[in-house]
Amino acid sequence: AKATPKSEQKPPPADTGEEKATAPKADDDDSIERYRRAAADGSAAAQHNLGNLFAKGQGVEKDPAQAARWYELAARQELPDAQYNLAVLHDTNGDLPTDHKKALFWYFKAAENGYALAQYRLGVIYATGDGADRDFYQASKWFRRAAAQGQLDSQYNLGVLYLEGQGVSTDPREAYRWLSLAAIQGDDEAARLRDTLAAKIPQAERRALD
């Protein structure tokens, strides 16, 4: 059977990293109020984290529209986490009505700022045609950028594109290389495809690729 790139029903939320650690406790009304003031004063980190509270309903009533408002303020200050999370809200199966144009715009912003999850999502959008015209060349471009940062599903998907010759020239060695990296991170399907390819590549070449 032909291998196909992986996607998901709903994009994962951003890993907020150190910004998450600075967020006030969601059950502390005074902390949330201080947080609102910091966000209103223009703190991109506070705006993003306030967006997170509204997106998740932590300490406040869940309100995707308010989440989008605060995410957008932070996104316009070039905060990649906020750009990505804003895109997710507008994406297929997001918490706001689907708006592919807005989702694509903010994924691009985050991806150009080096955000691996946004690069992965652009790859999925172009590989599936859900949100933009199907374009395997563009899919390979964005999967490659995310894969180079260690994003597991992008490594798998780039390997599959090389295996099937979609958007790139068929290249069993490049397929083996990226599937091996995904397999090292624990992807069983990547390991299966890699082992199938191994029989077609001389051992000395495989050593150089591993």
C-alpha cells in the first residue's frame, strides 16, 4: 500500500515554554487582574498567556473570541506562540468558525519566525489540500524546515514524500534518512518503512545515513 503523510484532526496547542511558567495562577483573581493590566500595558507574554486562559477556560469563562483578541495583540508583536495559537483557533476544527485565510496568514507568520509546529501545519495543509490548494512541493518545503528542528511527524512525512516522489524526486536514501530520524523518536510506522527500505540500500550507505 502507498504510504501517506500523517496529519491530525485538530492541531496541537503551542508549547508555551518559559512564558507558561510566568503565568499567574488561574484560580487567583488578583493575579489574573494583574495579568490583565500587564496585557493592557502591551506585554506580549501577558497578552499571549491571557489568551491561553480564555482559550482553556482557566480562571475565566472559556471564550475563544477573547482568546483570539489577546493572541492577535501578541501576534502582532511577533510572538510566534501567539501567532501559532491564533492560527489554530481559525483552522479546521478550531474553536472559532473556520477561516482558512486567517489561519494560513498566521501559520506563515509563525513559520517564518522559525516555529516548528507552524511549519508542520503548513506542510499538512499543502499535503492534504485542506486550507489551501494541494501542493506537495510546498508541503515538502515546510516539512523539511520542521523536520530539521526535530519535529517527529515532519520527519516521518518528509520521508514518505521522498519514498513516494511527491513534491520531491523519489529518493530511497533520503526517505531512509528521515524515516530513521522519526523511528529514533519512537515512531513505529517510520521504523517499519525504514526497515523495508533497508533491504534496498547497501549496508555501507545505510551506515552513512544513520
